[in-house]
Amino acid sequence: MLSPCPPGWLCLALPNLEWGSLAEWATAAIAAAALIAAGFSAFYALRAANHAQKQAEIAQESLTADTKVREEQQARLVYAVEKSWEVSERGEEHDSYYEKTASDPALLTRGPEGSQVYTRSVVEFGFTVRNLSDELVGPLAVWARDRNSRAFSALLATSTVLEPQSSAEFLVLFPIPDGIDLRDAEEQGVLHLEPVIVFQDSSGAAWRRTGHDTIRRDEHGPLSPALSQFE
């Protein structure tokens, strides 16, 4: 049965059209258009969300990179400088004003009246660790290395904390190889000692510096049992 024809010229032009069906098609078309519009809206919303997430990731990566750069800039301001170098022979008394000493226990023995004397010839190598950064530094581990032979002294791990713009002094006892007389001017260049420091910065990152070489990260840290004196 044909639906009632709407008034006007359209009824005269299309007298046999089922207007009920046309209305249903129009409704379906509107629904489809709404669905397509919703789809486009969801697509662009997802695209915007992905873009925002990507921007956030880029910002986080930039922040992380900036933080690492700043940490390294501060770590570069921590270094050691030589303060003293003195040769002591076997049997001489160990008498030093340094409060912190890195020494192999076998290098010293008890002497008269409770003193300590050397069991072999050593270099008393003193140096100052300076913290010129704006951050706290510590704890520290220190020792000395001979750049020529790659030999190294005993390690001293200490809970010392250096405040910004401060310093601390350390003494390292470096055993002189047998057959070398450093009092002889011709043999004084045999040993080329340099300080090695491993320290922790205020963020918890560990750094290592040998002499005036470039600073680098240390995977263990100054108080770690796994800390190695080998480069």
C-alpha cells in the first residue's frame, strides 16, 4: 500500500514513489552520516592523543638528557691535585699529618714506643680532592696509579662527604719496586704517580677520574665490594 503523498509538486512529479521507503532511506542515510562523522571524530581524537603522547615522550627524553648533561658538568668540577711526594726507606718511621691514608697493611709494622715503621721503601704520595661543584659529593674511594707500569696502590674507601666548594686531603703509600732508588735523580722518572678517585654525586651516580683524564661513569661506586682498581 502506498503511503500518503505529501502535498506539493514533488507528489505530482513522482506519483508512484513509496514515500514511507524514502523516509526510511533518509533516516538510514542520516544515521550512516552520523556514524561516519563519529568515526572521523574518533580517528582525529586518537591522532591528537598519539601526538600529545609523542610530544610528552620527546619532552621527557629532553629533560633526561639535560639532567645527564648537568650531572656530568657538576662531576667535571671534582678532581684531585698532587700535594706532596716523599720517599721513605725501609725501617724509617711513618709520621704523617694526613688523617686519611691508603696503605697496604703489610707496608707498616710496629716500631719502638708504639710507632709505625716501613717494611719496605715507599713513596708517600699526598693529594687534595677538590669539589668545586654546587652539589654534595661522597662517599669517596681513592688510590694511586703509576701511569708507566699501570701498577696501583691499596685502595681507601671512605664515607667522607665534601660540601660544595670544599676539599679533603689524602695520603697514599705506594711501594717502590725492588731495585729502584728514587733518591737517584736518574731514576726519579721511573714512577709517574697520579691520583685516582671514585665518588658518588648527589643524584647517586658514581664517577671515576684518573689524574687529569676525562671523567667517566663508574658502574659500581666508591663503597661497592665490586669496585675495581683496574681501568
